[in-house]
Amino acid sequence: MTNRGVRRVVLAVAAVTALSGVGACTSSAGPETGSGTAHQKRSLAALRTAERSTHRARSVRVRSTTTLGSLMSTRAEGALGWTDGLTGTLTITYTGGTTADLMRGLDSTSLETRYLKDAYYAKVGERFARQLGGRHWIRYTYDYLATLGGGSGAMMTDLMRNTTPNQSVRLLLAAGDVRKVGREKVSGVPTTHYSGTVHVSDLAGDGELQKQLSQAGVGKESVDIWVDGKDLLVKKVEKADTANGAMTQTAYYSDYGVKVSARKPPAGDTEDFRTLLKKQGGTPAS
């Protein structure tokens, strides 16, 4: 594989890890409480309660699927916690798209990813490991990943550091048309379904996120969430049109409070992303 090919793959691994987490874009913005109908105000109040309850749970088991145009489709499963930074383990499987074709050729269509406080690690297959001098793990530090050019690195870092279920609720709170759809069952559990559309222009209170979404070609994003009787998020669906095609992510959450752990892989079996990029003659901007 050429140097350019290796760079392409390690960056693809970073992107899929960011997108396959439990929350897509995040926002701290929210609509004014004094506006809207009485029904909308009740929905917003319920969502704020759900955001707090979900955040306080501190860990969750997650199953998710993500598609991004013809570039890729993935499936992820595992458990994540957020008591002190993001920790946990996900198994991410490429199920389609051009990226899956690329990873299939490297015997790496399924990746174990471990999230730790300052970095995350992705385990590759034997064929790809030979490209890394026999090492099976790639280490991505969040601080260095944020230096990637074009704003993409900062966006990926934000996604991976803040990929908790309550972020989808916060994003929906920023929508100008939040509405209660009705009562539905999800995996046999009675839930309340809420829906809304977030426009980039709604995120004036979060200029950095607004800039990142604009650079990714996102003008608006639809968000649907399902909340159970304990005010916990049990399902979410996010959809948006991006510069790389239509993005859809669906996630299911269960076992809130589950015990979560993730150990740092052996140093001798780990290649640092920054070091790898330098070896391949690359820079963050490239």
C-alpha cells in the first residue's frame, strides 16, 4: 500500500469511530422558554428532564447503525461511560460503502475501539497490521486529532469526546419546532416519541458547532428520540444531508448504569497516529 493509501485508511478509521458513537453533533443551545405553544413548552420541559436523567446515568449499553452516502455504512455495539471523560469499548463493523471495500482488502472490516480519557484506540486486522510494522492498535490522541485541517479534526474530536446519549436530547432542544409525536413501544418498552428539525442558523449560541456543520455541508438535521418512563433515552434517529451524502444514524440504549471499563493496549503493539502520519510523510492538513 502507498503512503497516501495508509494515510487514507487511518483517517477513515478516525472518521468511522467518530460517527459510530452514541451521539452525532452536539449543542448547548436551546430555544427560549417564553416562546411556543403550551404543548411545545411541556415537550421542552420533558426533554430537559430526560437530558438530566440520561446524563446522570453515567453509562449505557449501545447498539447503533450509521450510513454516510456511498462512503460507508457501519454497525456498532458495546458499552460507554462518561463519569470522568469518555471510556468504554465498541466493536465497529463496516457493512457497506467504498470504505468497507477498502477495509475488506485489509482484513479490517471489524474494529475493536477503546475510548479512554485522553485518546482512543482502534484495533486492525493482521493484513493492515503488517502495514504498521506488525502493530495491531492505532492510538489517536484527541488533542492531536483536533489539529486536522479544514475543521474536520475539531469536529471529530468533539464527536468522540462528547458522544453520550444526552447530547442527542440537547441537540433536539435547539430545534425550533420540537413536538411530541405520541406514545410508542421500542423493544417492548413504552416510550414517548419527540421529533424536531435543527437548522444551523438555530445554533447562534454555539458558533464553533455552527461553523463545523457549515464546513461539513450540513444545513439542517432532523432528530427523533424516544424516552421511557424513567426519563431515559432508549432510541434516537438523526438524519442530515452532508457534503459526503445523506447521513443517518440510529441508536438503541439499554442497561443504564452498566459497569464499563477499557484498558490501554500494550505499548509494544500500538502505533501512534501522529507518529504514523509523520512516517508516511503526511501532515494534519493533508
